[in-house]
Amino acid sequence: MLLLVPLLALVAGSLVYCLLSVAAARRYLAARPPELRSPPPISVLKPLSGVDEGLEQNLRSFFEQDYPEFEILLAVRSPKDPAVALVNELAGEYPRVPARLLVTGEPPYPNAKVFSLTHMLEAARHDLLVMSDSDIRVTPDMLRTLAAEFQDPHTGLVTCPYRAVPGRSFWSLLEALGLNTEFLAGVLVARMLDGMRFALGPTIAARRGTLARIGGFEHLKDYLAEDFVMGKLAAEAGCGVILSSYVIEHHIGSQRLGANLLHRLRWNRSTRRSRPWGYIGQVFTNPLPLALLLWVFWPEWWPLALATAVLRAAAAWATAGWVLRDPLTRRFWWLVPVQDLASSLTWIAGFFGNTILWRGRRYTLLRDGRFELLDSRLQ
């Protein structure tokens, strides 16, 4: 009985969170961008490292934007990077799109993505910047939608929600289900309760003046979650941060079990360091394992466990169905409980340890969210 009371409290909190998720999804869908009147020129910044699964289709979707004036800047560390040949091929295939490839060399600080963005920012010709990862795929109207959202002069930074698309592995399928039914709900609830005081890494658009007000990329170079910090600093500087109405596709690859667990662990440890109280609060975001514990040890509470399952399903559909229009969740809805259990276990593991493995290098995470290189590239 001593453990029943706290478990009931956790389940009750999870039920409230599910209801908030549904309300937050409805509020997000109520917002729409205005009609685009005068399209400003845009610079698209794409950091690259190797040829990941689907890279050609991802990059091609940016070259095929239906937008009057934009340029694409791409950055690699070495001229021997295998992405160089693909970029040159696409630039030749789309001669009307100004595209430049920059070779940056090795970064002198931990965050290589920020180093690439710094070089591309210096070379960019336009004031409106769209920073997008290599694993993002979009439709031809993406730049038009983002430009319309910047017609409000108070908007300084726009961050895009994303629909995760898995590779061919079962573990990437589970992760994509989690991103589409769990992660986005947390974003939407935070937006409803406290406004957008953070950004999401896969695609961020910002005015050049906004980056200048937060001190440029210099203030982000030592942080693992540079996206979160960028949005936080922009909000603190008085620049409006909004969650875009445009949903991008985030192609997460085909990781096997070991690589996927390391990826989840890196994500959780980074979140714990970036916003520790928010990380603790994630106990409410996976209600199904809590309901299962309640049902197994106190079967008489089965109506509450059943209600939890129903509300979790409603919250999952509010994000994956209403907001993301995700065919993956519609097809594999029965795997959501498995994903929730996996998410809970890796969340618990995230409380322990301060090292991460990222692109073959091992780093240590500091208490304030910064990270430092521990050793050189692993063989």
C-alpha cells in the first residue's frame, strides 16, 4: 500500500498530461500562417558529413523548392567527403539554383555542426536563413511557408516540427513511433503552457539579426543541444520564437539495436543536462508502463489502467494523426506500447552517466549542457 499511493499519483499525472497533449494539438492546428505577399530572398544552410541513407532525395527536395530567390550553401569538413560528388552532381542538375560547397576543415571546438554553420553564415548572401540537417526531406512549398511566417516583424526564429520516417530496421521503426507519438506531444504542451522558449534541431529558420542578438554561433559552439540553446537565447533576447505550421520529414536511418540504444542514450543524457527539471517531468509522458505496473500489482485498479490506455491512445493520435498525418502510426499503432516501454527504460538509463558517443567520437557532458571531447575518433 505504501507504493500504491505514489504510483496512483504518477498515473493521475500522466492522465492530465494526455489531456493536455490533446488540447495542445488542437491549439497548434488552429494557427495558420498569413498569405505570402513579398517573398524575401533566403539562404539555405546544409551541414553535411558523409552520405547517409536517402541523402540524395533529401538534398534534391531543397533544390526543387518553388520559391523565386534562394541559394543553397553546403559544408563538409574534407574535400574527400563522399558527399562532395553528390553535391556537385545535383548542382549541375539544377543550374538555376545558386549552390556553393564549402570545405571547413576540422572544427576547433566540440560542436562540428555549429562550426559548419558559422562558415556558411559568413558566406550567405541573404538575411533570412534556413538551417537544415542532412536527413531532412521537404515538399516544394516549404520555403514559401516559412517566409510567410516571418512577415510578422516580431518573429525572429521559426522552428519546424517533424514527422519521423524510419529506415529498414525494427529499432528505427520503434524510435520513429516514439518521436511521432511522444516527443512532439512534449513540444506542443510546452508551447501551450510556456510559449516557445526553445528550438528543434532538424530545421530552424532565423533572421540574421536574431543570430547577432544572441551573440552569433560563438555562444553555441560548446553545447551538444545547440538547437535548444539557440531558441532559449532568442526568446530571452526578446526575439519571437514560433513553432512553424510546416511539418518536415526527418529520415532517421536504419540503426541496429546497439546503435539505436546509444542514440537514445545520447538524446536522454543531453536533455537531462539541458533542462534537468523537464527531464524529470518526462515520467508523465509514458503512461502505459505506469498503468501496466498498476494493473499487475493491484488488479482491482484495472478501470484506471484501462482509462490510461484509452487516453494514451487519444494523445498519440492527436499528435501523430491530427498534426503529423503520420501513416506509420496508423499502420503500426499496436507497437506504441512496446515503444513506450523502451522509451521508459532508456529514460531511466539517462539518469546515469555523463559520456556520449557521437559520430565515432566520445564526449563528456558537463552540468550546464556543454560537452568536451574525451578521445579521438574510435576505430
